[in-house]
Amino acid sequence: AQSVTQPDIHITVSEGASLELRCNYSYGATPYLFWYVQSPGQGLQLLLKYFSGDTLVQGIKGFEAEFKRSQSSFNLRKPSVHWSDAAEYFCAVGALGGTSYGKLTFGQGTILTVHP
Amino acid sequence: SAVISQKPSRDICQRGTSLTIQCQVDSQVTMMFWYRQQPGQSLTLIATANQGSEATYESGFVIDKFPISRPNLTFSTLTVSNMSPEDSSIYLCSVAPTGIGVEQYFGPGTRLTVT
């Protein structure tokens, strides 16, 4: 069964500082990996995705993520955080086989607070 | 990506009643999904709703409690039946418009409170 772990429940950074949110996954085949962001009272917005190929993927809003198969990780990064980045971030892994085709399994989320 | 809307955006319901949530997308999509997000928790898949077939439910979710309709390629409904306070959650629909089932885009969600 697939699973996702986001070790950090809450992270606080200063505006302009760099950011890294951690994500570790467990999946028996080639993973399909995603980062979503959820602002308060909003739905989920897809930030970026990894299917195959280049292990460093670029997303929207200046975010990037790096897939490391040896570490089963897919960490999200941003070089300079803006106050508007304050939100909750979810990492997810997707299944494309078997009875769970299309199922996304989400991590517990990381709440990002940005100090001015 | 697709534009997805949900109705209602929020509701407060009494226990024992039912609520039907609508999900509308602006383009035809084969795969639609319903998720639940309990307070302070992550998202959990309830069921997959593909047009022309019965919904497929995940372990822990049953059709009698969460009946789903998918009458066409742009619309789906989820009913939360015989509600209890434990059903208080955000319910989100998602679609896979690119044809890659796991590349999903989410609606804004329906925030349900059961009293």
C-alpha cells in the first residue's frame, strides 16, 4: 500500500528566507508525486508534479521539488518565501494500477507560517 | 486545468438528515473523485466516480452512506446520508482532465457541519 509522510507538522520562516518542506513516500512501483497547497477556506491547488524524467521539477509560484529515489523523498523548495505563501502544503503519491487506479494518498500536511 | 465548482460551499445540518453536494466541471472528464477532509486532517479518498459505471468505494466507505451519481461527463453528486456529527468535514471533488488518472484538480470544497 502506498503512503506519504510529512515529518514537519508546522514550519515557521521569515519572509525572504528559503524554504524546504520534506516529504517521504512509500510505493511499490514508479511513483507519481505531487505537491498541493491549501489556503485557509480554499480547495487544493496543484503546485507541481513528478511523473518521470528530470528529477528536479519546476512548479507554479516559484516552487520546485526534487525527486530522490534512493531516499524515497520528494522535498519542496522555494528560494525566497513571500507572506502570501502562508498556507498548508500537502504531498501526495498516486496509483495508476490495480483497483486503486487514480487514487491519491496524501501526507498529513505541513502548515507554513511566514513572519514579516 | 479544468474549472471546478461545488455547491453548496458550506452548510449546517441536523443529525439524521442528508445533504447532496454537487460538483460541476467546465469540460468533459472521464474520471471524477470525491475526498473527505476531516477537521485538522489530511484528505481521504471516498470513491471514484466514472461516467457510465458504478462508483468504486474505498475501504471504510459504503454506498448506503455516501451514494454517488455521475449522470454525464461534467457533473457528479455526493450524498452524505443519515448524518452524524462525525460527518462534519470538508468534502472535495476532483477531476483528472488530462486523462492521467492521478493528475487531479480540485474543487473549492463543501464545508459541512452536523449538529
